Amino acid sequence: MPDPDQMPTETPIGVRLKIERARKGADELRDATKAFFSTSPYSIEKAEEESGDLVYRVRVRESPPPVLAIILGDLIHNARSALDHLIWWAVETQGASPTARTSFPIADTETKFSQMAVTALAGVSSETRAKIEDIKPWKDGSPPLLHLHRLDIVDKHRLLLVVGAAHRSVGVSFQFPDVPGMPRISSPTIFIRPADRQFPLEDGAEVFRVARAARSSDMAHEPQFKFELACGDEVVAGKPLDELVAELIEAAEGVVREVLATRMND
């Protein structure tokens, strides 16, 4: 993600502070997630079935703490708020007076956006208006912006849901066949992202299986499993938390950069 310190020098102070706070929230969320995983909330149990297959199942010992939702909601609000600050500033630099409706409009459809923009963007320059229209802040034009907007609304009424997703990846390594006179060699561990992440992760879910016929193959080590957290709200259900946060903040920063690029008058 771009460094907030490298944002354009003309970035309004309110916009800059909001973006910086969102990024600080992202760091806090990363640290809190790391702390959660340090408690070993997930473990793996291996069992042999009657068929002879080896099955690996996850045991969920602990759910993600509610504080993660607080941090997530805070950073989302700051990123969304930065866009409203930007438009307020854009109106003032044109010598106009912002109103209670002055804001950065984000809508489900282009038609709805156009309707909202009449009052939301009243007073901005024609260049700024054109640039925002180019950004297409509606569902089919810029999904991340719509997600940012909707999640901010959700967080005003209830905690955003942070849940465990299925394993992020499974790592396997194998031993190569014996070569006379040579030490046995193992392959590097290869991590594979599963097609079915089984979101949301449930206690006892099967995450890996070795069929009986394949058990004679030479696995060098036991499979390694990595887990991740995801947002459980229907707006972005199943989206890995780290990817979601990066996407939302980058979307907000992108708008700021694009609008400032119009070189509006101070």
C-alpha cells in the first residue's frame, strides 16, 4: 500500500489525518490478529478412518475477540470520512459554502449517484466533478468504494463480524525416491491455497485428507496448516481481513490522489 507520508503535499490536513488514522488502525488490527493467533486458537487432529484414509480436522478452541470488530469499524470509518472531508475542502477552496449534504457520494447505481451528486457535490469545481465521475463510485464502477460505504453504515448500528475462515493454505513436502549412494532429498514445502475455504470455519471441519491409496507416498513431513480471519458481514462475506483492509484504504487513498490531481485552487 502507498505510504501516507508520500501523499501529495497539498492534501488537506483533515483528509491526511483521517487516512493516517485509518492506516494506524490497520496496524493495530494486524497486531491484534497476531496476538489472537499466538494463543493457538486452532489446532489440527489427525485420525485414520475405517477406509484407511488419513483425515485432518480443525479444532476451534477460541473465537476472534470482539475488539477486532471495534478496530476494523474505526479504520473503515476514518477511511470513509476522509472522502467527505475532501469534498468539504473542495467546496471551500472554490469560495462556496458547504452544506449539511456536502459529502462524497457513493451509490449502488450510476443513476443513484447522479441524483445524490446534485446536492453532495454542489459547489465543487467542474474539474473535480468530472474526476469523481471518472472514478465511478458506484457498484459496477468501483466495488471497493461501495464496500467501504456500506461497511461504514453497518458499523454505525452493530459490530462488524470478524470470524475465522478455513485454512489459508496447506503446506506439503515430499521425499524423492532413493538414489544409490546419495542422501535422501526432500522437496521444499509447497503451500497450496484451497479452492474451498469452508467459510466460516467450524469446529471439526475436515481440512485435508490423504487417501489410503496415496499413503504409501513419501511425505517428508506432516502437512502444515495456516489459518486466517475474515469479515463475516454479507457485504464482503468471506473476504480475508488483511486483503479487505488493504483494499478499502487503497480505494480511499486512490480517490484522494485522483481528486487532488485536478490541481484545484487553494
